[in-house]
Amino acid sequence: MLDVDPTTMGLEFGGSAVVGGLLGFATKQIAKLLAIIVGVELMAFRYLESQDIVTVDWNRLSAGLLKTGDRAQEGVHWLVSVLSMVSVGAGFASGFLIGYHRG
């Protein structure tokens, strides 16, 4: 005969459910934080590149997945730089959120 204690099984199940729930919640929060960090880095790179402070090789950075041309421009207005940063950040964030919720 099996020596199964329903109380012990209930405690094990409940404990593992709590640990699993906490781990899932923490994983989602960490993923959101990493998405924010990556988005901010992309926006910073785009801004610094538009101001000719750094040169970013987007083909190498994206491993050739994105087809980009030469983005260097003479005398870029600061508003154009901000708008390009927002578009990169918003695109990344929206794509990540859609993938995260659908996945």
C-alpha cells in the first residue's frame, strides 16, 4: 500500500506553486528591465551617431539582418536626432512587448 500523506502533498504543491509564481514574476520583471536597458542603449547610439560623436556599424551590430545605408549627415538638427531616437526606442519597445505578450 502506498504511504501518501495528502497534507504533505498539498504543502509541496502549494510551496512549489508559490516558488514558480515568484520566479515567473521575477523573470518577467527582469526581462522588462533588460528591454528598457537595450532600448536606451540603442537610442543613445543613434543619438551619438547623429551628432557625429561615434560611428556605429549597424550592419555588423545587427549581423547583417538589417539593410541600412550610410546614416552620416552634415549638420543634423537636434530635433531630428531626438525624433530618430524616439522612433528607434518606440519601435524596439513595441516589438518587444508584442512578442512578449504573444509568446
